[in-house]
Amino acid sequence: MILRKKLLVLSTTAMLSLGSIVAVPAVHAESISDLQNQQQTIQGQRSGVQSEINAALAKIKALQIEQATLTEQILRIEQAIKDNNAKIDETKVQIDETNAEIKKLKEDIVALQKRIEQRNEVLKERAVSYQESGGNVSYIEVLLGATSFGNFIDRVGAVATMVEADQDILTQHEADKKELEEKQTAVETKLADLTSMKIELEGMRAQIEEQKSQSLQLSASLKGKETETATLVADLKKRDANLAAQVVKIQGDITAELNRQAEIAAAKKRAEELAEKAAREAAKNAPKESTKQKSSSEPSATKSSSNSSTTNSSSKNSSTTNSSTTNSSSKNYDNNDDTNTSVSIPPSRNLSAAITAGNKYIGNSVYVFGGGRSQSDINNGRFDCSAFVYWAYAQAGINLGSVGNTDTLLNYGTKVSASDMQPGDMVFFDTYKKNGHVGIYVGGGKFIGSQSSTGVAIANMSSGYWAQHFNGRVHRF
């Protein structure tokens, strides 16, 4: 009878334990659902951020195309200014030549006016002589005054010469006056045209210079917009990285919860088996109970109860010990800011290779979030900060395994004081998150790394942005 009671108690305990175990997963199933909802929400946020990144990158591309077009325009404007200045210089030379021609013409005019004045004097004298003679002196009288035939012939020749001379004087006089007027008109017209051209060219030059000034201002504005957009892209990538980290964390929580529920299911199964076993034992021992003495059954039941208690205690202690060990290990990993990691890396004999390996990518690379994890990325200089560090140390013979992130790199090397920093040390910076950026110290207050704004480059960490974000964490291999 006592054995039956014991078995009944054992069976009841198993069923109660089973009921307790069965009741728990419903609560955690709801928790998993919440985590999955959170994960979906964050994934939706990531999709939005990535859409913004794509839109910003498209804007940058459009700005770059506009900048390239504007650069070509500025080059054309500069060529136009150069051509215009050459034309202005040519016009100035022509104006100088015309002014010299005008100066020479003025000298000719003076000489011509002198000749005209001389002719006027001759004609004036003849006119006076003619008036003094009362107008009766004529070339006929000169001829009739000849004393001989020979004298007559001479006088005829003289008269002819005088008449011809007078006619030449008048003809030359008119020709000189006409020439003077024509030259003066031509030179004045040419000078006016050149002066007008010079004024026009100088006005054109002023206009082109203004266009250049506006184009340069627009170019500066475009560069500013491109820089702002690039900064926005960097910020969005940081947000995306942060959201990605949250997704990973939630996935870890979900996995942990699923593992916990699997353990509960296993415990449930064990409880069911225990209940079945208790039922079988009860059924097996029931017929024999009437023939057994109370004194002989009690020790057996007591012994069984004692063994069960011992087993449960051992199991509990073992579980507690394992849990404590696991929690302690997890705590040490999470607090790696304050403790050195236990990962052992063979010391490198050629850290200079890690320092100089990336030189070939300076000015010839691009920061790509998640880049550097394939040979194609490496060949094309597409790195994020952590992938570059993994690759650079690999060139020095330090194998850090598969490429992780900045948090993973915290597990490698020996933590040393920033005051003892040496070339080849790994240095960390707090950017969008704690230890969000990593590089390799090269000495002289500088480090090499893949920066979002420059790609692979050597940056100053003793002043400016990186000095403000260096968190003092230094690891040595």
C-alpha cells in the first residue's frame, strides 16, 4: 500500500512538473513573436534607410554629372576668355597702328597745306598783277611785244609754259585737297571702327568673366551639395550598420529563446517518460503489495526516495555549475573593454608589412560598407574599415580568421596603454558606435585605414576629427 502511495506521489509530481513545463513555452512563444515583430520593424527601417542611401547615391551621381558638365563649361568659358583677350590685344595693336597712320597723315596734311598755301601765294600774285594792269595785260600782248620772230617764238613758249603751269597748279591744288579729305575720312572711320570693336570686346570679356565667376560659384555649390550628400550617405550607412547590428542581436535572442524552448521540450519529454515509468512500476508492483510486509516495503521506498533526491540534487548542482560557468564566460566576453581577450595570435615578425600593405590603395580605393570580403573587392580596393585591417595584418602573416567586424577585432591582440602606442598596433575609434572604426597605427600620430570619406588613406589622429573620436583602445600583436 505504501509503495502504491509512493508511486502515486511520484506520478503526480511528474505530471505536475509536466504541466508546469507545458505552461511556460506559451509565454516565451509570445516573446519570440515580439522579437520577430521587432526584427521585421527594424528590417523595414533598414529598407527605408537603404532606399534613402540609394536616393542619395543617385543624387551624388547626378551632381557629379552636373559638375562634369559644368567643368566642361568652365573650360569653354576660359577658352573663350583667352580667345577674347587675344582679339582685344590684336585690336589694340591695330588701334596703335591706326593712330600711327593718323599721326603720319597729320604730318602729310601739314605739308600739303603748306603746298596749297604756296600755290595760293602764286595765284594771288598773278591776280594782283592782273588787277594792277587793269585787266588789259594778256598773253596776246606779251606775244605782240616781241621784237623779232625769234623773240616771238620764245615768248610763245613762255606763255604756253605759264598757262600750263597755272593749269597744273590748279589741278594739283584740287587733287591734294581731295586726297587730304579722303585720307582723313578713311583714317577717322578706321579709328572709330577699331575703337568701337575694342569697347565691344572689353564688354564681352567682362560678360565672360562674370559667367566664369557664376560658374565657379555654382561649381562650389555643387561640390558643397555633393559633400553634404556624401556625409548623409555616410550617416545613413552608419544607421544601416546600427540597424543591422540590432537585427543580428535580435536574431541571437530568438535563437537563444528557441534553444531554451528546445531544452524545455526535452525536459517535458523526460518528465513524460518518468511519468510513464512510474505508471509501469505501479502496475507491475500492484499485485505483490498484499503479500509484502509493511516493514520490508518502507526501507525500499525510503531508499528509492533517497536515491531520487540524490539524483535530483546532483542534477541541480550540475545544472547550476554549468549555468554559472556559461554566464561567467559570457560576461567576460561582453566586458572585453575591460579585459584582454584570450585569443592567441602568433607574434608577427614583419608588422611593417601590415603598415605599408595598404599604400598601393591610397588614392585608388573606395570605402564600401561590407566590402573587402571577396577577392574581387580586394582586387578593386573596395574595403570597409575592419576588412582592410584583416587584410593588412594577413599581409604580415597574422591570420585573424574569417573577416568579422570591429567588435570581432576586439577579441584579438593584447590590450596596451595608448601612451605606449607603437607602429603596427591596432587602434579603435568611437564613431557611430563605440569602437565603430578601426585602423593600424603607423607612427607620428597617424594611422592607416579605410575611411568612409577617402577610402584607404593615412589620417591624422593627433588633431581634428580622429583625435576627437580616438577612444584610447590599442591592441598589439
